[in-house]
Amino acid sequence: MKRYFLAAAAVFCAAGFARAASVTVTEIKASGSGGEVTVDSRLSDIRDSIVRQFRFSNYEFLSRRSSNITQGATTTWKLATGDYLDVTLTGDETSKGSTRYTLTLLVYNRTSQGKRTILNTTVKTQRGQVFLVGLGENAALGGTLILAMKAE
């Protein structure tokens, strides 16, 4: 009986450490300069943030995807540019009822020699807060790729 209790306690403890976050990535094509700013209606929830942070005149919604990521695990998405985005949940902390996630982002393209890194960074973000990452001009896309990311 004692052995079963210890086994059950170990399972509950392990479950407590297996934290996860739901990460949403929205891809945005930004282009143009000057003139009236046009933002795709599907970006209305983040319109003010992207217009304030970037100085383009046109923002077009490309895609939105979500995935649950457990701590230490990595999710990979193929981006509209043909590059890849690896998102790894490397940590989380809760203080005074507020959760803060640490995410490692790796954007790369695959070549015959392996991976060529475009961006490799770590971001700390509050639960539910959107953060924006601009990946620069991409000729194949015809504009700049912006990633709007949120962890919940």
C-alpha cells in the first residue's frame, strides 16, 4: 500500500512540473511607406501595436497558428517566407498571480550545408501579452515579415 502511495505522489509531483503554454504566432506582411496606413481587419486586435512599432503603410494578414508547448519542448512552424520558426518554452515563473514565460525563438532556413540562422533570441513575456518581431525585407514575400506572438 505504501509503495502505491509513493508512486501516486511521484506522478502528481511530476505533473506539477510539466508546465505548458499555448503559443500563438500571427504572420504579417508589411510593405509600403508614406500615405494612409491600411491594416487587414483580421489584425484589428493588434493594429495599434504594429502601427506604433513599425513604419509601413500596408499590413496584410498571412496566417495564424497555435500550439501547446511544454517546458523544454520545441514546436516548429514553416513561415510564409519558406524559412522555419522553432519556439521553445525555456521557463515560466508566477509571481503575485501573474505568469511570465521565457521563450527561445530560432528563425532559420535550410540549406544543403544545414541551417542558416536568421534570428536566434530569447524573449520574456507576460501571459497574454503580444510581442512583435520584425524579420526584415524579403524579396520573395514582397515585403517585411512581422511575427506577432502571444503565450497563454
